[in-house]
Amino acid sequence: MGEFMNVSLDAAIAEAEARYTAANPESAARHAAARQPMPGGNTRTVLHYSPFPLAWAKGEGAILTDFDGHDYVDYLGEYSAGLYGHSNPQIQAAMKKAIDDGTVLGGPNRYEAELAALISARFPSLQKLRFCNSGTEANVFALMTARAVTKRGKIMVFDGGYHGGVLYFGHGGIPINLPLDWVLAPYNDTEGTLALIRQHGADLAAILIEPMLGSGGCLPARRDFLGALRQAASELGIILIFDEVMSSRLSSGGLQAATGVTPDMTTLGKYLGGGASFGAFGGRSDIMDHYDPERPGYWPHAGTFNNNVLSMAAGLTGLRDIYTPEAAVLLNAKGDRLRDGINHLARKHDVPLVATGTGSFLGIHFSREMPDRPRHESAEVEALHGKLHKLMHLDFIDVGLFFARRGYMALSLALTEAQIDRFIAQTEEFILSRKGLLE
């Protein structure tokens, strides 16, 4: 890269954008056409980035191919839903059999009970569970269940938390959040959170928390913080819910198994459908038995596609045959190696860049300090960090490495050790070529 690119951050971004636009005319055209029927040209906001997103033609293993014919190593892993990589042959075979046997059967099928039993055996809190269609749905059902069980109205959530499209608590929330009575607590702040629990405890139905903030920056909760929530919830009759939609892959039994802190309820989603739509919520038997249709006064739980055979078949094959406890250990070790490699380079070259997360999740932050909670910077600093993320994203795309613009990565089983090494090497190239803009 020539020095002229680093005259200023804005100039560097303008040059990188021009190079990106010239290289991807088909993606640009598809985005322009999509803007006619869909606001912003997409139907899932996180997939958008400027000047336009790459449009994918196919994926195989850890490689994505766009409509302009470029190949990329995929470190994003469909925001954690793509754990098995692209076009996994075992998943494909399971889905083909499900299609051949019939997809809209309208009754119990051959897969759902076995998948439920397998999930229940892995996650300490899941004595019983039910399926739905997404992590968002799972969290909505869990919250409504907690309110019905406790006959209380308030829900404690955490700054930076994301529990679905209508349950987002970064920067204070969004206009389309569900209109529930929220109590917003500070993440990883035991004293501050316990003070709020004492203040609202008699009215709190649930405490809903990600054991690792995902969208909020891949920030793991401290074990002592989760333990304090567990103790307070038990003392005050509050239902503690772990949103493990993302973090369930961080050990064979999620972060609840890894930390030894067992919630009353758990929500799941993402990769557990094997690449098809999936959600699940469950917990203690005394809570979940309200959904038993043979119980007097039971609570109905509807959803046409809750047990759709594609999700059930792919999910069962993935969890039973591919993402074994041994596979979980190996994948998460790859993530730890990548994170350690990035952080070593940042220290070596003395630049403000850190990789957060645990196991197969990584978050890139332009900071000299390792954050353990969301940081609310000035508008000027946030704008600067946004520009640096954009430049890094475009520079890595230019050499065929793909991850989320915000610096988020969710590694898949298809990634090789050589591809981990390649990302580390490219990180050093980025630091060296852009160091003047990073300092």
C-alpha cells in the first residue's frame, strides 16, 4: 500500500471504497435492484454495510463466493448460525432425506424427540424444552413464561444486551422493542446490578442475560457476576434466564456448564438448527410443565414450523454426529489461538487494538484496554472507531478474508489451522500498513 493512502483516515477509506466498488459491480447491481422492493435493499439489517454489501452466490466449507466470482475465507460464520461451515455433506444428506420423506407433515416426526433429549442432556438447566423458530421467539416465550409463573411484570436486562430483533438494549434500546417494563442494569457490575435487584426485586419476574455479550462486543460475563445473579434470583424468587443463543457453542453444554452457574431457564437458537431456522426455550420441569397439554389449565404454545423436519433433521445430525464435545474443545481452541495471536501483534506493534471474546467468538476493538462491558464513548470517538472498523473490513475483503464490519467473528468447524494463521498474518500486515492511522 502506498503512503498516499494514509494521508488521512477519510482518504484511506475513500480509496478502499473505490477499489471495492470497482471490484464488485455485480454485488453493486444486485443491491441497487434490491432497493426497489425492500427498504435499504435487504431484509436483515445486520447484513448491510456501505457502500453496498457483497452478494453471495455460494458457499463450500469455509469459502464464500460472491456473484463477481471472488472467493473469501469466511470468519463470520453467519453470525454464529454457520457453525458447520457451508454445504456440510452430512447436513445436506440429512436435509435431503427429510425433503424426500415429506416436509410439511403436520404432526410429530422422527427427529424432534431425539433432538430434544440430546439438547437436554447437554445443558444443565434444560430439564424440559420446547422448540420454536428463532432465538428471538425463544426469548419472547421465555420472558412471557417467567411473567406468567411469577405473576410479576418487570424484566431485568443489561446494557449492550441483544436478545433478538425486538429485544435490543445497546445504546438504550430501539423504538420497536417490545413494550415491557424493563430494568436496565450494568453488565459485569455486581454492586450496581445488585442495587437494582434490591430496588425492584419484588416486581422482577426475570433476569435475562447473555453469559457473553454477543452483539455487544463479545464480552464474557465474569463468573462471580453470574454467581451473584444466581444467588439474588434464588433469594427473591426471580427466574434467571441465560440467553445462550450464541454462547451455547462455547462448550459442549454452553457457558452455563463452563462456569458452573445454572439458570432457571435457557434460550437457544442459531447453529442448533444445522443451518435452518431454529429456536428453543426450556428450563426447570415445574416451569415447563405448564405447557403439557394433558395438564389441566395448561398454557398453549403454538408455531406452525416449531418442529419442521428440515430444522429437526439438520439440528439432530449436527449436534449428534458433528459438534461432539470433542469437536467443541478443538474449535474453541482455534478461536483462543486467533485471539491470542491478534492481541500479541497489537502489543508487539504498540497499537490500540484488542480482540475480546472466548472460544470461537472474537470481537475487534480499537482500544488499548481490554473491555469487560460496553463502553459509551463520545460521538467523536465512536465515529473514529466506526471509520477504523470500516477500513479494516475493506482491507481484509480486498485480500479475500471476510468477517463482520463491526469486527465480530464466529469461527466455523470448516476453518483450518492454516486459515487461522492467514488471518493472524493479515492482521500484522494491516497494522504495519495502517499504523499511522491507528495511533
